Amino acid sequence: MTTFVDRVELHVAAGNGGHGCASVHREKFKPLGGPDGGNGGRGGDVILVVDQSVTTLLDYHHSPHRKATNGKPGEGGNRSGKDGQDLVLPVPDGTVVLDKQGNVLADLVGQGTTYVAADGGRGGLGNAALASARRKAPGFALLGEPGRSGDIVLELKTVADVALVGYPSAGKSSLISVLSAAKPKIADYPFTTLVPNLGVVTAGSTVYTIADVPGLIPGASQGRGLGLEFLRHVERCSVLVHVLDTATLESDRDPVSDLDVIEEELRAYGGLDDRPRIVVLNKIDIPDGQDLADMIRPDLEQRGYRVLEVSAVAHKGLKELSFALAEIVAEARAAKPVEEATRIVIRPKAVDDAGFTVTAEEDDLYRVRGEKPERWVRQTDFNNDEAVGYLADRLNRLGVEDALMKAGARAGDGVAIGPEDNAVVFDWEPTMMAGAEMLGRRGEDHRLEAPRPAAQRRRDREAERDEAQREFEGFDPF
């Protein structure tokens, strides 16, 4: 059974916003007390949060579909719907978030670091919020926006100061077990280590983390063996430690050629040329191992490597190794630039930015793209003529109709608002003045108008009585 997963494809879906409510207040002796429809609640977000207690992406391997809750619809009596609950997904430290094309969206390092993977949809406004002096009794409400959804890729890159690299069975797991409190599986057959092991080492006043990377073999950077799966775990390290087996039983291998092969794989993977290297000649407790170490050490030092001889079994040379690594890690930390305070960058929109674009396409079709027009379309109930008229008014005030005329649109041409795969298409009629002639005085109700003054009411009654008298005097039944 799989116990370690460091790359998953995750489908996330934020919650939809709740619909607004269209309601009119009613009570005894006051049947039309005005609109009182509440707003819909906001949909929940999907949020990734770094949690130090999480070390694998296994949970998302088994359950790759995650969805936040929807917002509740508004109700009468000016009661707004409840917001959807955010879905918080814990991820290991060092998780990289990518889109399906491989573009990096976020690099999550450090306890508590968060990233909103999918935004919840806005709740729709109720008719109480849409009421105005001209529109006193809206007979419609806005729909809630759908939450964002999509596929993301999570990749785990181990956050460690030191990475142990080398052939299978070179002794990396044994070395990390004696340098730290880590307890990896150790055996004398290749590919014993199937997952990166992480340990903490204390050398004097320096505390650093060390990770052993599962065995690399020739062709690992092209996908052979397990190397390609775990090479990403060395990207964040400050120093690379080549663990070479000086007591290998394979006749076609020797420590120097092993070093050349691993270096070639690291070079093919890319991005690691600037990391300092240390060569560790392991298993010197074996007589043949010590002899071979003495033989190849001058050659390695001539190449510029710092060489240390150790034995994980006999605990030889471990103190020198731990302090040598601590020295390099301390230098790497000191060389890092000091993190500046977080800056908030404000980029105001250009003064001539209309907030939308109009593009002429084939077959006399004009496409409107923009955050506001597309959001307004998603919020509109097209089964309600009054709501459609309200949308038309909003588009007209934004300047969409003028932009269509400048782009060359004529009556009867098709207008699409939104992307190609999800657009609202209609025939444009500029003479409708955004729908005013079709729908009349939208949202107005004479029953809700302010009461007339007493003198005006008296004059109206007298005029009605005079009109009735004239009709009676002129009435002839024969």
C-alpha cells in the first residue's frame, strides 16, 4: 500500500454564492410594505495551508476531488443567507502549486503559509438591496455567482539543508540514522528506501535538516528507476553530499564512476550547479573499503571535492562530517539576502480603461469580455424580463452599447458576452435603448408611491365628482 505521495493532481471547486431573494413585506393593514428580500451568502473558498505535521500528499491521492460548501440563499424579512464554510486543506511544508500547463502558481514554504486555490462565488443581491428611488419595488433578485473550479497539481519538494545522494545501497539511510534520530528502513538490497527520509542534526550551535534521496541510477533524469520521482527533493538543499560505497560487491562499479554518473544525472536535471558538494567515502570499517578510500581520495581532492571518510556502522568520522556540514549550512544561511518587509503594490487602472473589450469575430458576431459584464450575466435570471432589463441598463451605463456601435455592430448582429465555451449570445437591437421600450418602467409600483397631499386629494375627488355628474346629465336611456 502506498504510504508516501509527493505529486498529485487535485480538482478543487469553491462554493457557489447563494441567490438573492425577491420578497415584499406584508403584514395586517399593510399588504405592501416594500421589498424585503435578503442577500445570498458567499460561497466558501478552497484554501491550502502549510501544516508541519503533514509530510505527504497521500490524502489527496485517495480523494482528489475537494469542494467547499455553497452559500445559503437570502430570505424575506431582510434575512441574508449564511456564507459557505471555507475548505482548508493542510499540505506539507515545501509544496509547490502548479496549473495543468506546469506554470507555478504558489510555492508554500513555512508554517501557516496559505494560498487560495479557488475563490467562492459572490452572493446575489436581494430586491431590498436593489431598490432605489426610481425602482421602488424590484420584482427580481440577482443570482449567486458560481465558485471557481479547476485542476491543480501539488508537488512536494522536501525542505532540507543537506541532501544525501548516491547509488542504491551506498549507505545513505544508515548515515542519516546515526547522524539524527530518524529511523529509516535499512536493508542490504537495492531500492530499500522508497521515500525521502528527513532528520534533524545538531552540531554545536547549528541545527539543520538532512534528507536522503532514494537511490539514483543512470538515466534517472529521464525516468529510469526512482530518481526522477525524487530529484525534486534536492532542489531546496544548501549542500549536496555524495555518499560513495567503497565496499561495493559489483565488479562493474567503482566510487569514482558512481560519482560521475550521479553528477551527470544532477546536471541533466538542472538547477543544482551552484550547490556546494562534499564527498563522503562510506564503509571504511571494511578493510577493502579503507584501502579503496585511500586510493581514490587524492584523485577526488584533485577535482576540487572536499572528501571525508566515515563508517555508519562503526561510527567513524561522523562528528567531523556533522560539523563540516554545519559550517557549510551556516555559510549558506548567512549568504541569503535578508527578507524585506512585505510590500503592497498598487497598480491603478488606466484612466481610459473601460473595464471591458469588444472584439469583432466571424459571422457578424461581436464578443464582449470583461469582469463586470461577465459577472453581471452570471447574476441574471433570464426567465425574468425585469431582471433582463436591469442587466441591459447596467450594460448601457457601462458603455457597452456605445462600444458596439463604434466597433461597427448593426441591428440584428450577434453579441456574445463571455468566453467561447460559456457565453450568453443574443441579437443586438440598439433602438431598444437597453430594453426600456420593451419592459416599460421596470420595478415601479404606483401602490408604493408617496401619498398625495390633502389638497391634491380633495381636488382629485372634486374632479371625479364633476366628471361623473356630467356623464349622468348627458345620459339618455332612449
